[in-house]
Amino acid sequence: MKYVSTRGQAPAVTASQAILNGISPDGGLYVPEKWPEISLDWSVLKTQTYSDLATLIFDAFFDDFSVSEIDYIIKKAYGKQWETDNVVSFHEENDLTYIELFHGPTLAFKDVALQALPHLMTTAAKKQAMSDKIVILTATSGDTGTAAMSGFGDVSQTEIIVFYPEEGVSEIQRQQMQTETADNAHVIAITGNFDDAQKAVKTLLADESLAKDLKAEGLRFSSANSINIGRLVPQIVYYIYAYAQLIKDEKIKAGDEINIVVPTGNFGNVLAAYYASQIGLPVKQFVVASNENNVLTDFFTTGKYDSNRHFKVTNAPAMDILVSNNLERLLYFASGQNSDEIQAYMTALQEDGAYVIKPDTRANLNKFVAAFATQDQVSETIKKIANATNYTIDPHTAVGRYAYEQTAVTGPTLIAATASPYKFSETVLQALNMAPVSGQAALAQLSKMTGTEIPIQVATLFNKPIRHKQVIDSKQILATLKHEIF
């Protein structure tokens, strides 16, 4: 199986090469040249474990890895670091099923992929007989950086450099990043926003001159962001697993179409749901849920992607994004794999901050609907669900829950519950009309109010010393990077 660039100006590569490269040399993103053929026998799948299904999906998409290599990666990724034996758990609310994706080391859905990616990457390096040290370059709006460091921390042959916006991350996210203890981790705040960091990171990853300088030092770049296909494929698994569990619990019958609601910023999580549909998951509608940075809502409503708008720092900070990179991958398939068309869109985005897709391409997005929630609506939704069902959700899941109501989809529906409410305890408490507190006090207050235990992952977080204090302007990223690694 080969992976090709969405922009069509780079050679096709194997899965292991795509994972190591992170981004294609032409600035595009790697996508499967064709969809793998997988037999989804739901009568069998409903009896299998999460690791069984992960093995099935990994084998299909990463077919240049051996059976023993995939088994090793799955065992390392989905072991005792998870609170639940099957990685994810579920909460039922009438036709709506929350897939709780936050039971990993950093309490966010990013863990599902980022516990696997380091082992995919180091195994790929051995397959390619590569002796260079891999420098993982990551921009984060709060969760990716923490999850990436949890995955890559002290993994041999790697260094990980995380850039995050100084303003906008939650106190828990900041504390998780600044107290990271791994010797190979470098954490740097920037005075710009997430889009500034992501743009700089993508530019560095595609910089051929810099790549030569790195090569001379025995180094090479890759990425832990969802632009890396090794981040995206593991996320397919939980949609397949969730559907199988709905069948097992007799909520649906095999072949029934479902809706999938995903709160999204960079579009990776909802794209994984789309990939799942392309290999046999029956989906009626994809609900794309945004916060006040609602560029995706406008795009799916009008066919125009326009990032020329005010960037807002919201109470759902992991979605504070105006340039959703993974949309490029969706448009590649919606355009009939027309890389020239994609190149034109991405050039317009870079030069003008906007593009309009062709009518035929837009027609192929008819399964996507979109809505957004304001900050007040996020708070109101958290409070409403807590009062009505005694279930506490984080602000990002609240964005999805609000969009679910606004789009009025009907029938069995999965919603991605992307983070633990404890990760955004201050915002959740505020929504529940509690007096403002922060840090350890906020964790304790949320525990008391909800009758739940503080997750062990953050129980002692605020007792840890701050190790990473550096703050730079986004224009200093290249100079800072060179200082950190050379």
C-alpha cells in the first residue's frame, strides 16, 4: 500500500516512510493511494477487544510492518497506562452514545494515537535502516503537546519539541506541559496563537535547506501533529470499535447507519471517522462541531473556506484554530483525488487566506453538516447536561453536544467525548455556577461536586516543579529550534 501527497508533487511512499516524513516534501499531506480492503464482519468484531480491532486496522493501513511489529506496537500503546481494559468507555443518553476517549495518560483523546505513534515511528526507523535521531516538532493548542510528550518522553532516538500559545490553554494543560520531566522534551510557549505555531512548524518541516543542516548533524524532522498519517489511522479504530459495541448491546443492527458528532479544530478526529466510513463503517451524517472560531461551520454551509477573521481565545481552547489542516485530506477525496485542485486551494489559502471549492467537490460533502457553539452556549450545555442527566462533560464535548441539537440529526448517534472534565475543571465549575477557584482547589471542588474521584493522572500535578518557562515570539521559532537541538 502506498501513500501519496494531496498536492501531487512528491513520490509515493510506504506507510513507514510516510510516518517518518510526517509531511510530504511538497508541503502536502500523505493519504492512502487507495483504500485498503478490509472485511468488517460485525458478528465477529462485536466480540473482539479494542486491541484486536486496532491490530486489524493497523495491519490494513500500515502493511509494510510485519505482524510481529504491529503486535509489539499495539501491546505498547494499549496496555496498563489506560484506566479501562478496552481503552475507551461509553455513556448512554437516549439515542446518543458518548465515546469516552479520555482515559489515557493525559486525559484527552490525543492519547489514543500518541501512545502508538512513538512505537510506529521507532519501528519505522529500524525498517528504513535509519540511524538519525528523530526530532518530533509539534504545535499544540493544549492537548497534543502533553499527549505527545507522554508518548515520546524518554523514547530512545527521539527529541520532542512542543510549541504552545502562551494565552488560551487551560491551567491543567499548562501545568502538564511545564512540569514535563522527560529529558528529551523541550517545551516552549509562544506569544502568538496556535495557528502561528502550526504555520511555523509546517514551514520548518518542509524546509529542504534546514533538512540538509539536520542531516549533517545526524537528525531528521517528523511531526506528532495530526498532519502525520501515523496520528490519524489509530483514531479510526475507536469508531469501528464503538459501532461494534452498539451492535453487541443491541442498540443497532449490523449495517444500520449512524451519525457521528465530533468537536473539532484541526479536523483530524472527524477525518478519522470519514476514513472509517470509507472502509465500511455505515455513516448517515458527520456533524462537524466548532467553537466561536467557526471557520468550518461557514465552510460546510457556504463552500468557502475563509480564515480572514478574528482569532478568538475561547473556553474550549483545544479548538481555537482557524486553519484546519486535515480538511485538505478530505477535499482530496471529495475532488476525486485531484491534486491540482487541492494545490490551487492551498495556494489561495496561503496567499489570500481563503478559497472556494468547486460545485462538484462540494456535492461530495453532502454527508457533512456543521454547527458551532458560543462560549455561553458551551457553559449552558455543561450545566444543562449535568442537571438533566447527572453526567459531567468538558467544554469541547459540550460544543459537540450543542451542535448535535442544532443540526437535529436523528437516530443512533456517536459523539466523541474528547477530554475529561477534570482537564478543564475551572471552566466546568464556572458553568456549574461555582465560585472561581483554580489549580488543585478546582480539582478538589469538581470531585466533591460530581461525586467522582480526581483522576490519578492529575491528582498530584500541582505538586510538581515547573521545569519549562521559556516564552518566545512566533518569529523566533527557527532560531529557538536550532538552539535547542544543535
